[in-house]
Amino acid sequence: MLRNFSLKVIIVSLVLAVFVACSSSPKKDAKDAKDAKDTTSTKDAKDSKDAATKDAKSAPAAAKRSAGDETPAEKAKVGMRSADESLSKMGGLPENPPGAKPGQCWIPVYSPATYKEVTENVVKRAAAEKIELIPARYEYVPEQVLVKPASTLTETIPAVYETVEEKVVIRPAGKKIEQVPAVYETVEEKVIDKEARTEWKKDSSTGIMCLVEIPPTYKTVTKEVVKVPAASREVDVPEETTVVTKQVLKTPATTRTVEVPAEYRTVQIQKLIEPEKEVKGFAPAEYQLVTRKVVDQPEKAEWREILCENNTTKEKLSEIQRALKGAGFDPGATEGVADEKTFKALKDYQKSKNLPEDDGKHINMATVRSLGVSK
């Protein structure tokens, strides 16, 4: 696996060397350029054949692992092809990473230009002399016109009535015979409840029989008796009256003559206030806001130090995942396996700290140092 990675690095270095050589001496002999190209092509073909053989031998073992079990170094190998495709845009990149030390891993990174929108005030129409035609000015003024002339009117004043009350007799006074009912009262009376009688009584101790006389018993009953018997008497009946209301004439109907004033209406009449005229003047320039895209950060190529199988272990990946979790970014499981969730947490952390952002295949050392993980 390490040999395959080394072969890829050699291929990148050779391509960079050819590109730098061609850029520094564009007038070199065409034959030398062709020989160099043939040599490079032969070596590339050989290396590619060896790499294909190696990959074919390791394919069964690799098939047993899931995509989430790939190490950062293996992800770096997968991303090497995209890095190779960007080499044509890295003419100013050094052939090797400057200041590199043993045990470090680097990859060439191409960052495309970023753009931003700027708004500018530009001239839409230049200033110029103008002739303005001012139309005539009219105004509406009020004016009164006669609608109906003055006249006289005979007006009838109706009669006035008032309401008065009057007392009238419904039934005259008289006499009538009135029946006075009897008056009763409730009285109590003692009556015999049980008559007097004799009974034999036997003494239980001696057996002697005695004839005993039992007196009568009484009870009290209530009854109504006439206190005053019914009678008749003659009584006076007063007259019966009522009050009625009626209308009576208070003032008879009359007539009078009324003066009706003339009626006028106010109308609006259009009158010329100022005639039409020409005015020479100066038309100022007109401006408009235009938004356009400009380069915010130019494209650049750089060598970026990353973690690889030479400088990382499963324990270090676990330490990085724990540091991400402690910083508030969920990397998923912290078992030292860099999966999609781990790389998403890394990208979010890099954005929050304005760090170089990885492509989901490697972990750059600037991020590792920012997380406080020892190298």
C-alpha cells in the first residue's frame, strides 16, 4: 500500500518537473522535448502497469472493508487523480514542498478564484443642454350663476288643536241590597269515647276473681257552630265616573305671503393664467447602480501538509474525533475510523475557524494543530 502511494508521488513529481522545464525554456529543441516525453510516457506506463498489478493483488482484501473504514492516507490516494488533473493550473507551484521534513505528507492543492459582487454608480445619460416646452397654464376659478329668480309664495298655516280632559258619569249613585253571610266559630266539646263497664280481674298470686267497674272514657272534638246568622242589608252605591281626552280647536287655519330668495350655483370656469413658452436649461447627468462580479481571492496553488499513513494512527484519529466533539462538532463514533460524518464535522470546524478546508478525503495539519492534537 505504501509503495503504491510512493509511486503516485513519483508520478506527480515527474509531471511537475516536465511542466517546469517546458515553462522555463520554451525554445528548447523539439527533439529533446519529444525524447523527454517518450521517456516519461514509458516510465508512466511501466509504473501504471506495476500499480495495476499491485491493486489487483490487494483487491480481495480491500473488498472486505467498508467505505467508512478507509484511512486518511487511502482517501488521499483516491484524491490524487483529481489533484493530478489540477496540475495544469499549478504552473507556479514548486516541484517539491518547501521546508518539508521527514515523516511529513503533502499534497498539491489548487484553490480556484473566488468572486464577489460590487455595486458601482455609472453614468446612464451624460449631461447636456435641453430645451423644455412649458405648456400653457390654466386655472379653474369659481363663478356664481342664477339658477332660480326670487319669487313670492302664499303659505297656508294649518289650524292648531289642543287636547283637553273631560269627566263623564258612567253610572249614577244609587242603593243596593247586599247579602251578609253567616259567621261561624270553632268550639271544642267532650264526648264519651268508651261507655262505663265492668270487668273480671284475677289476682295471679291468690287466684281470687274480682268484678271491677271501669268508668267511661272521653275525647275532645272540635266543630263549627253559627255565631251570627246570615242577613241582608241596604248599602249606598257611589256614582262611577271616568276621564276622557278630546281635541278642541285652539287657533283656526290662516294664510301668509312668504318671500322666496333667488337661488345661485357656484361653477368652476377655466381661465388662462400663463401662455405656452420655451425654456432653455441644462440636463444633469443621470446615473444608475450596476452590479458586477470581481475577483475577491485570486486562484492559487499550494502544497498542503496532511495526515497520511506515515504520520497517523487509529489512536490519533480517535484523538482528533474527541477534540472535534469537545469543540461542539459531532464526528459520530470516536473509534479512530474517519467516515463521512467525521469529515463533515471537520469541514464545519474549519469554516468556523477560517482554516483551509479539505475535500473530504484528507485532514490538513493546520486543522490538527488548531484542535490541539499533538503531531
